Amino acid sequence: MTTQQPTILGQLTEEENQTLTTLRGRTDQVVYNIGQVALQQHRLMANIDAMEAQARGVLQDAGKRLGIPDGVPWSVTNEGFAIQAATPTQQVTVPTPAEDEPKTPKE
């Protein structure tokens, strides 16, 4: 079996060849960095999953402590109140603190 030699069309200058070598190296570094960022993203997403699981555990424990039956939809307000979630046929109203004085438009 014989191997055919490639046909040489010419030679790059030293500067062209060095530029291409530098660009290949920089490209390899960018690919490496992309891999590092992807790994970091994966780890951050795993952290989010762990925190969400912890939050679910806190909510399950709170629901048991408050005597909320399984299957009852509920949520927590920013103030820490457990409220029953609204269903399509009902609305839940959360009281808000009254304002000191009603605001009237300036004339």
C-alpha cells in the first residue's frame, strides 16, 4: 500500500504561522474556560436543588405543625403567614397595614 504525498502549494510566513499557533492556543483556552463555566453552572444548579429541597422540608414541617391537611394548597407571605392558596372559585384576601393618611392628588 502506498501513501500519496500531499501537494505543497506554498509556505506561510513565520508571522502567519506564529499567529495561527497563537490563535489555536487561545481557542483551546477559551474551550477550557467554557468547560469550567459549565462545571460551575452545574454546581450552582445543584446548590439550588439542595436549597429547594431544604425549603420543601421546612414547609412540610411547618405545615404539620400548623395542622394543614395534606392536599390543601397553601403558601407563605413575605411576613411569614401561611395562607390558603386561592382556587378558581374563591379569592383569598390578605390584610395590608393601613396607611397613615390617604394621599390626595396635588392640584
